[in-house]
Amino acid sequence: MTDDPTAAARLLIELQARIGVLEGWRAHQSELLDSIINGRTELVADEAAEHDDDYTHSSRDVVAEDERIDADRLIGWVHRHVAAVIARPLRGELKWCPLWWEHPEAVFRFEALRRAWTDLAPEPGVGMSVWIRDHLDPCLRELLSPLGPFADCSHNERFQTLTAHAPLPTLPTVLPDE
């Protein structure tokens, strides 16, 4: 960094402009993810066609019927295979949201993680280890990071912290029958 106030002011203006562009890009990506999650593939195809001259797929190719995100299946999978087994203290800037399914990026990443799990978990030998190393760990680093989708979330409390094993909390999506 320089001691020149003019250079510092120019740098600050440049950084603010970059932040504005990145925030606009993030908002656009969130809209696209919302469209995919909610099954509105026409919007995704139209947006992609506007921004990509080489776009040649029909809207049916963007999200095939068998590749749509099944929210109930994904929520159950995350509860069983991620939240229930990850028992790390979240200190400092690391953030988790027990309402993770309300964050489009988290849904997108967890669905990708679930699909990788589906392919790798049945593999004999090191399949699960590869999944942890190549998929789970990088995904959690992105999701829990200070720049991740939960960074500004206010639902980041850890529940059951007095137990020996405190999994990442999630809230039930349906009320149990009484």
C-alpha cells in the first residue's frame, strides 16, 4: 500500500466499483439458482441464451426431468449424511444456517454433493474417502466460509452444545405426528 492519498482514493474507488460488479453478478446467479430450484427452466434457458451466443440447448436440456432437485430427498440426505455427522465447533467467522435450504447456493452445492455421494459411496475401497476429500471438504469450506452463503445469516446458532457430539443443527421441515 502506498502513502499517497490520491493513489489510495483511486484504489478505493476501483475496489468499490469491483464490489458493485460482483454484487450484481451474485444477485444474477442467485436468480438463476432460484429458477433452477423452482423448476422454472424456461427463465434459465432464456437468460443463458441472452448471455451466451453459443447456447444451443433447449430448456428441457438445462434441467432434465430426472435431474430436478427433489427438496424432500435433499433435505433428508443433508440431515443424515452431512449435518448429523459433522461435529466441529464453528468459531470465528465460520457460519452455518439451520435453515440452509433457504439459501440457493447451499441447495445447489448440497445437491451436487449428494449426486457425487450417489456415485462414489457404493464404490469399494476408497470411494467414501475420495468423496470426503474431493467433494465434502471443499463444499463445506465454501459454505461455511466468511464469504459463503451463510455469512450474513442470523440463524447460525449451534444447538445441543452440551452433548459430546453436536451435529450441525437443522430445523424440521414437517412437524412430527403427535
